Amino acid sequence: MNPHLANRARDAFIHAYGHPPALLAHAPGRVNLIGEHTDYNDGFVLPCAIDYGTVVACASRDDRRVRVLALDQGGALDHFDLDQPIAPRSDAHWPNYPRGVLKLLQDAGWAFGGADLVVCGDVPQGAGLSSSASLELAVLQGFKSMYALDAFNGTAMALLAQRAENQFVGCNCGVMDQLISALGQANRALLIDCRSLAVEAVPLPADLALLIVHSRVERGLVDSAYNQRRAQCEQAARHFGLRSLRDLDLPTLLARGAELDPLVFRRARHVLSENRRVLDAREALAAGDLSRLGQLMAASHASMRDDFEITVPAIDRLVEILQSSIGMDGGARMTGGGFGGCVVALLPQERIAAARSAVERSTDRPPDCPRPSICAAPVRERERCELASRNRSSRWPRSLACVTLWTLSRSPRCGQRDLLSDRIP
């Protein structure tokens, strides 16, 4: 847990409510290495959790009221009563994430009372790094700890949070974001089967570096064409009499593709080919074959650009810059739901400086925009890695329209440890 975020949440809680919080809950964001728009098609994904996340300072109440103070929303306050119908707010978007998970938690029959919360995070919003899932899981973990909901495990929390985002927030996301926030492991990506929810930890090579480059093109899943893409995938599955595209094989699609609208055919082709690429990427990582991994990432990005049509020119340009710098020893692709956000790159440690330099030299920036900032976060298997030495200047400058380059040595920390609440003496 980032100590700066923890202190910020604790201090704001004391200022707002007049007493210290009982506990701090934390859940990480994530970056998806490969496997885009496959999760809601019951397919495969290969994400890892990152060391940016959401902290929630919590204290239970003697009544049924819930108050949520959001520091990243200018100190905005939301409040509602658990004994009254919990409805989405139309005048503000952020309250619907805590409202949604608590409504569904209540609907599922879990017994809990009111609470005072302060929420803050450092996952950049609209960047495709799952700031919403991080918020959902942190709130759920806080209530689990406050009200001893011990049987409420990580998978159950992830599924409930996904339903809240689908049914309450209005975004038809898959379950990947919530699962990796709940179940991530240090130094490992997770191969997730989004139908069975089976999870396989995939070790990352020790000499591998992971870079995330923020395009500064913000995106919003609810307001974007995300839901439209899902509907097109469902249309393709229905045409073949199937529950999801997971049940369709690529040779059948190619043989009968003329039966579909050309646009729907391309959407389905992306999903089926992307599932194969995810499984192949697992094998490439296990073998330490960065050349093969780079080929798969390039094919993934091309499919997102041409078949699924979810990239934008700024993203495509960043991928070109990074791939030219990396060469054959790794790759780059857009990550996240699309229409902006971030590029993820995997490359040898010794190529980090060259990749950074390439981004700095080739990216046009406004005159008043500083050079890209870098956060290096080396991780060891059994370290908690609280990043106490990270200074404030390494945080994402949300107000600046420029590219931010984030360097991570090996895999960022994550996992069940980060979902354990830290009690404050």
C-alpha cells in the first residue's frame, strides 16, 4: 500500500469525521498484457496487477448510513441509507461504484451496517488501468473487514463487483479487471479463463521490464463504443446458435464468415484470434521467448486497430515508436478497453533507457508540458514493497496533456496481501 495514499486517506478521514479510521483497505489497478475484449466473450486474458491502486479509510457506524468522501473528486461527498432503495446518481458518476457494490452486496444477503469512508487513489482515471475495479474491490474489502464477512472470498468479490458495474453503473465489462485486482500475485501475470474462472500464475522472466505509456487520450467505457462492441460479439454468437464466441472456432468463422455482416465478422475474428494469442503468449513467457511474445503483441494491436477498431492515432503512433526502439526482443500494444488510454510494452531491462528516449524524442508535447516522468518500482517475491521512497513528482500528472512513461522492473507488486486491510493502532 502506497504510504502517501494511506496517510492522505487517514488524515482526510480525521479531518472529515473527527476521529481516526478503524482500518485502511487497498486494491490494485491492473495492466492487461494481452487479451482485449475477450473476457466478456468467455475467453482468455493475461493481466497483472500494478502498484497503483485505491485506498479506502473506513470506520463502521452504529446506524445504517453510508458516507463516502472522494478526495480525487475535489472532496465531493456522497451519502445514502442502506434501509432505503439505493439508486444510481445521474448528476455524478463516481458515487455509482461504491453504491453499486453495496447494493448488490445487500441484495446477495450479506449482513452489514453503515460506514464512513474516505476514498483516494493513484490509478489514472480513463487510462485503461482499471481505476473503477480498484475502487470497487477496495470498498468491498473494507466492508468485509469491518463486518467480518469472512466467507466473502476474492473470487466472490470480483464477481459481485462485475455485476455491479454491469447492472448498476451501466458498463457491460467482463470479469478480468475485478479478478486481477482481487487475485493478482507478485512477479506473475495471471492467465484467467473467464468462463471457468480458473486462474494460472505465469511467472515473468527475471530480466523482463514492463513499461506503461499513458497517451493522455482519456477514455470512458460507459460513454464509448465499448457496449456496442459487446453487442456485436453477442450478435455473432447468436448467429451460430452459441452462448458466446468462446464456443466458436476460427476455422468455422472463416469458412462461414460471408453469412455475417462484414463488421460483425471482423469483431468476431478479433476475439477468436486474440484468444489464441493469449494462450500462445503464456507459452512464450514460460519459455522466455521475447521475440515470439513481441510478434503476438504486434498481431494483437493490429487486430484491435483493424478488426475491432478501438485504437486511436495517438495510440498507434506510440506503439510504432516503442516497437521501433524495442526491435525483436519484445513488443508493444494498446492495453485496456480502447479509444485512448495506455500502451503496454515488454522488453529486456537493458532496453528501458532507449525506449524512454524514443518516447521523449518522438512525442509532440505542448510548450508548457514537462518531459515524461518515470516511476521505477523493483519488486522482490517476498517484499511488501510500499514504495516509501517514491516522491510526489512521480505520480501521474492528470491535468497535463502529455505522455507519461512508467517503468516497472519485473512485475509490479499485487495480490492477496494488498487486499488485506491494515489496521491503524
